[in-house]
Amino acid sequence: MRNISTSRRRFMQSTVAATLLLGAKSNIFADMQERELKKRIPEERLEGNEFHLTLERTAVNITGKPSVATTVNGMLPGPTLVWREGEEVTIHVTNNLPVDGSIHWHGIILPFEMDGVPGISYPGIAPGETFTYRFKVNQSGTYWYHSHTLYHEQTGMHGSIIVEPKEREPFEYERDYVVSLSDWSDEKPEAIFRKLKISSDYYNFNQRTVGDFFEEVKEMGFVEAFKARKMWNEMRMSDRDLSDVTGYTYTYLLNGLTDEENWSGVFKKGERVRLRLINESAMTNFDLRIPGLKMRVVAADGNYVEPVEVDEIRIGVAETYDVIVEPEERAYCIFAQSIERSGFVAGTLSPNPSDRAPRPLMDEPQPLTMADMGMGDGSSMKMEMGMAHTKSGKMEMMQKWPITPLPIKKGPGVTMWAKDPRYRLDDPGVGLRDNGRKVLTYGDLRGLRSTEDDPQPDREIVLHLTGNMERYIWSINGITYDESDPLRFNYGERLRITFINDTMMNHPMHLHGMWSDLETGDDKRLVRKHTILVQPGSKISCRVTVDAKGAWAFHCHLIYHMMGMFRKVEVV
């Protein structure tokens, strides 16, 4: 039998223990006494250098049905923490839960011992104990924090972080709001996961019908329509599998409030408003727009970018974007719909706090295409690093750096390998194509800082994002986390990482402890990010300066994918 490292074993044991405790008939929540539900408020900010946070169970009623959340300081989301660049912060986290807990500071560059991942950077925080995080804040911008103990993030343990800069920012504004998006379910997370394992499309109510087939016959003829249906059926896949968990069970929240509760941001005539958009959800990629109002994107994942004006932004799980808007003196709707269009949440931006802006209709869901299946589309994209256009308009890889081979396992845990994955930086993605709006793409982003003198990569690794949707198994290179060896990064090297998404899902990939400099077409302006949303059937590359020794996590940020699509990184 394969030996499993102590850290991985501890990680798995804590996961199993949490699942058993949460799912047992003698549920740990059953003995909670009836008490007045804590009032949820849109946002509470805690500022300073020293903070006291508690992890606890809190009775909530979000959908009309009493439930119990795991919270920070009894709030959902947790309080917004305001730090200052260059200062040291001390955060005392006390665990009042009956199970282990944790807090991870997402996107914050810090010593690995302070990263907050049980089984990798520390054992976690045992019930009744206090763990003190202490580190210097060496960055500024918009970030967030969340539990890294399985399922606690899904049940409410997350909050926002604002790091104020030492130097003046390259843009101006008069109002500043956090816009935190999340997904809540009254179902227990382990029940959701169990249903997905039994039937991966349990929450997908957007499946094809006989009527859809006849519409396709009208559009492309019987033979082509039949071929398309036959291909998908043989692959045991659906071109409408856009998201695993949907509005069938989720209630979408904006700053912890439902659409009916209508979060409101107030402004005065002539004011410029900064919106810090954060996707703190467990499983939902959101498409956000403000009908009638342009958004000027000024930062991505906390880092300044050359301003770009857009109508709509896809915000992958764990990503953040800062935008500036200049509203006229009327009410506007901040509208965020889920990627598969099963639900939405909205708030209001208005001079009058009692206004409720009208909500637009959700867009119709779009099916996946052959390009999303990694079968190529023949389209021409921008020049990429290590690429050149051919006369046909397609791109050929000119390999510039040695590739370090990694183990790949082809077996029943993987049902698809992309035959012709492409760099699709200018593609807004399924659901946003040709919708008549200017949608932000990664190809639009240029970092504000120059990367012209950054060193070239020393080597490259290729990570295939793999899975079997029918059996609901997720992996990297066909190997699940419990079967894997750690990835070894060499301290001081410049590494290129290429993701190839062999699945039909968008995967937000997050490397802890180090920045990922995203290649978007301009070697002089790489975009510094902590989370990269990898489109279905595509490839995308980033560069990492390996400047942080220790053990780090590297994973998909979809919570029900994370157990398999996860690697430990060791920097030596």
C-alpha cells in the first residue's frame, strides 16, 4: 500500500472527522438552545494592528428556515479587516467550535507557518484553543479570508480584507464599498457532496430535452444534430454541465444579504465610487454588471492594472476586482448572476438608501462548444509568450523552456483529455459570448508595474486539470491528492506553470504563498494574481518567482473539487 505523508494523513483525518461529526444523526448542532437570531448586518469593519476573532456556531435564518452557520465573531460574512501596508498585524483566533477550525488569509504573502492550512502549515486550531497569527503586511489592495477546514467556508466562515497602501493610489474616488458575493445552502455540505457522488447532475435543471433536439435539427439539419448528440452521449457528458451546485439549493448573497434584503450603497451627486468585488463563494462563479453604468477596472487580485472600461466581469471563485464607477444621480442595480443562470443576487447603488433598483432578467444559459471540449475552434488569438501565429491564423507552440515531466495517470478517474486545448485569453467564456456587452477578459489585463526586466523562466511544469464528472472525481494529471507526491519548487527559481483544463468546468486555481504572474500577451506587463480561472478545454500559463520557503497548498478553489484537485508544494 502506498505510504501517505504525515501531513497529508493529518489533512485527510481532519477532513473525515469533520464530515462524520457534521453528518452524524447526533448532530453537533442539535443541542443548540433556542435563542434570538443574531441580526445580520451588511458589513462591519475592524481596523488596527491587533484583532480578536472567534470561530463559532451562529443561528441564522436566511431563507425563511432556521439554520446554523459557522461564523467569525457571530457574523456572516465575518467582519472586514482593515490593515495597513508595512505594518505588523496580530490576530488572535479562538475556536469555540466543537471541531477543529482554521483561518487562511487568501492572497496574503506571509510565512508559511501563518498561512492557516491544516496538515500543511499547521495542525489547525483545536476546540477551545487560541492560535495567534502574526506577520508583516507587505502588500496593499483587496483580499479575503476563509476557513481551510472542509465545509466551514461553505457554511459561512469567510470575510473581506482591505489593506491600505503606504503610497497614494493611481486613481481617485470618494466612496469605498466592499461587494462580497457568496452562496448559502440550508442543506448540510456533506449532504450536497453525497448527492453529487450519487448523481453529479443532481442540481442541474438545465438538461437538454426532446424539444431542444428538434430546435437543433431546424438550425443545423438532422444529420449534424444527430452527430452532435451522439458525440456527447458517447462521452457521457452534457454540454450544459456548467456548474455542479446551483440555485436549486443555493441562495446567493451580497454582503451576506439576499436579493430581497437589497444591500444598498449610498453616494452623493458627483462622487466616484470604488467597489471592491470579492467572490467569497464556495462553488459559484458569478457574472457581475451594473446596467447603465460602465465599470473601470483598476485592480485584479489586489494588484493595480492599467485601467480598462467594461460592462461586465466574470469573477471566478476567490478572485477579486476593484472597479471605479461614476454614477449619475439615480439608482443602479449591482447584478450578479451565477454562471449557469440558475439564480442571482443584486443590490442597489443610489443617492437614496431606501431605493431598490429594478432587476434585469437573467441571461439565457449558453451550452458548451467544441472549443470548451478542448477540440479547438480555429480562431486567432493574441500573441502569447512562447507562441507565434501561422499563416492559417492558428498558433504553434515554440517551446522556450525545459519542461519538467510529472507523473500522469490515465484511468477510470479521467473521462476526457483535451485534444487541442488553446490559449483563449480573449474569450469571455461560456454564457458571455456575443451578448452585446463589453465583458472583461484576461486578454484585456495589463499589470501597472513593469515586468520587462523580470527573469525568464528556468523551467516549466504542465498541470492537467482532470476528472470524471459521472463519478464526481477530481484530480491533477489524473492523480488525486491522497495518491500524490508533493510538487517540488526550487527556492530562487523562476517557474512557468501551464494549466490544461481537460474538463468542462471552469477551475479557479490558487497557489498559496507566492504570486502567479499571468501571461496575457505582453511580456512587459504580466498581471500579478493569486487565483487564475482556467476555462474548459483551454490552456493558460503563469510565471512564479519561488521566493517563499516552506510547505504550501495549491488547489482548485471549488470546495467540492478541492479534495482531489489539490497538491502540496514544497519549496526547498
